[in-house]
Amino acid sequence: MLYQIVSLLLDVVIGLIGGACLLRLYMQYQRIPMSPQSGNPVGRFIFQLTDWIVLPLRRIVPAVGRLDTASLLAVYLLEVAQWGLLWLLTGGLRNPVALFVIAFFGVLRLAISLATGLLIVHVVVSWVQAHSPLAELVDRLCDPMLRPVRRHVPPIGGIDLSALVVLLALQVGAIVLTNLQATALQAL
């Protein structure tokens, strides 16, 4: 029971902070203004939630082009910490390499969850408030995922099904990722 409670709490906390780090990485890659002066409340939230871990890492790990490697490293370290704590609760680690492998897959899983969440928000906001500042932000974040699909899947009856296709692809990706993780852990 203690393991389940700690696991749930860690999933929520690490998911929130790690997801914010990935969103920070993605928003910076897309060159979406996030500074407090930009008036972007999502950007301010992300900065406040992630500065404590990203800024110190930025002193050690420089950005590579538009890729904020400090944010990416922050997510990975959070995943390592989460799985390390959970394994300590179960009596320790049999193979330390497995911790780093499962953390890698945790980052990928978190990225799929973030993309899925963004697409769901995109669909809901487009139905409810298509001309809000949040809608513009979510459109800019989702457009790179939807644009290639829109070229091949035209709207049917005026309804854009590209988000549905991408969501389906993300779920297939999650299934493949789970199987790859199981295979990698068995090999260790």
C-alpha cells in the first residue's frame, strides 16, 4: 500500500514538473515567447515550475542550437530520481543500468503523454474558444504535429480529422514503446 501511494504521488509530481520541462523545451524550440514580459501565462507558469532545476543545469549543459538540453536533462534526472526512489522502496536495485534505461523510456512516455494532452486541449479549445490567446498558443504547439497529416487527410464534411489520426499514432507509439521497454529490460 505504501508503494502504491508513493508511486502515485511521484507520478503526479514528476509528471507535472517533467511535463513542464518538456513543454519548456518544446516551446523554446518553437520560439514561442515565454518570458514574464510576453504576457504568456503558460510560459510564466512553466518558468516558475521549472527554473529551480533547469537554470542550474544550464550552467553545466549548454543549449545545442534551438534545443534546450538543460530542460531535457532535467526531465531525465527527474525520471531517474522517481524510479530510483521506487526501487529503494522495493528493496533496492538488482541492475543499476536498468534504472537509466527505464528513465529513458519514462521520458519518451512523458513526451507521448504531453503530445496527447496538447492535442486533446487543441480539439476542445477549437470547439469552445477558437479565438482565445490559449487557442493560439496550443495551435502553434500542435501545428507541427498536425501539418504533415493534414496534407494527406483532407477534412471530411468540414471536420478536420488530423488530430484523431495523430492521437491514434501516439497511442500506437505508446504500445510500441511499452514493448520496447519490456524487451530492453529483459535483455539486462
